[in-house]
Amino acid sequence: FLTIKRKQRLRPDTITELVNYLEAFVVDFKGRTVETFTRKELEEYINETKKPFNKNRFGTIKHFFAWLSGTSQATPIDEPVLRDTPFRGWIKGRKDDDSIESIVIYTAEECRKILEVASDPKHNAQAMFAFMLFTGCRPFEVARIWEDPIKYGWRLCNWEKGIFRIPAAVSKTRKPRQVPLSETLRAWLEHYKG
């Protein structure tokens, strides 16, 4: 599983996280074989034993069992070890954390309040919050884009075409994407340009 993940050129910190979660899982269930796990047992392990719930830990263990059962497209296996994944039909609360139901949409008033608080000199974060709000970028993506403004930053902004490019090198998914420069986003970028 980890050999495949390493070949996918994931970030070193992502690989380290995968290794840590899987090593902890092995330690917690020392001596167990993978075909003996039940969904109920894994739910209890994820939800009860490992509080607070950690989406990345859950995703790693779920993905590992998907690989074992041959149901993972991202990590194919020639001869699956399991006939099925114990995670099939996972319903309890966090089956699909990136589903549309889990996305929070802020109202204009809530956005205004967030930006107002972020403008306080002790936070000095208004530009970052504005960029996240109007591009949909994740916080660490924004940090990567603007920590190296010569390599990324303003070079990713195409004013003529009206797009802001998010390169694969800074994207969580390792896939490039484009964000349209809305009037609001343009105004904020103009405000902080330079």
C-alpha cells in the first residue's frame, strides 16, 4: 500500500502521516490479521478509542482496507487479500466528509464579520481570509501560494483571462485547477497587490 502511495509522488509530509497512522493501527491491533476485522470494531476504534475524530486517520485506514479488498481505484492490487472492505456501507456520521452536505456556506454578513476580525492588527490575516473566502482554497494551499510570491503568488494571476491558477505543486489533490477572478476577488487582489 505504502509503495504505491510513494510512487504516486505524494508530499513527504503526507507519506509520513500515512505511515504514522498505519503504524499506530498495527501497534493497537498487534497480532491481528486483516480478515478478522468487522465494521463495528473499526467504527468503535475510529469513533471511540481515537477521540477526537481525525478525518485523516479515518481516511487512511479506510483507504488501506479498500486497497486490501481491491475496491480502491487510487491504489490497485493484483490479488486482493479481502473479499470486501469492512468499511462498505459506513453510515455513522462521517461516511463522506467532503460531501456537499458538509460544506459550510457563509452568508455575506458572516463573511464581513470574519474579515473584520481578521483585519485586527493582532491577527494580521485579512488578506489570507479574503483569499480563502473568494477562491475556495484551503488554508495550507494559500500559505504555499503566498509564502513564495516569486515562484507562485502573483505569477498565478491572469488578469486578462480572469483566472487564478492553483498549480498541482500546491494543491492538496495534486491536480491543478483554476479559480475565476470574480469582481470581489479582483477587488481584494487589487487591494493587496504588491
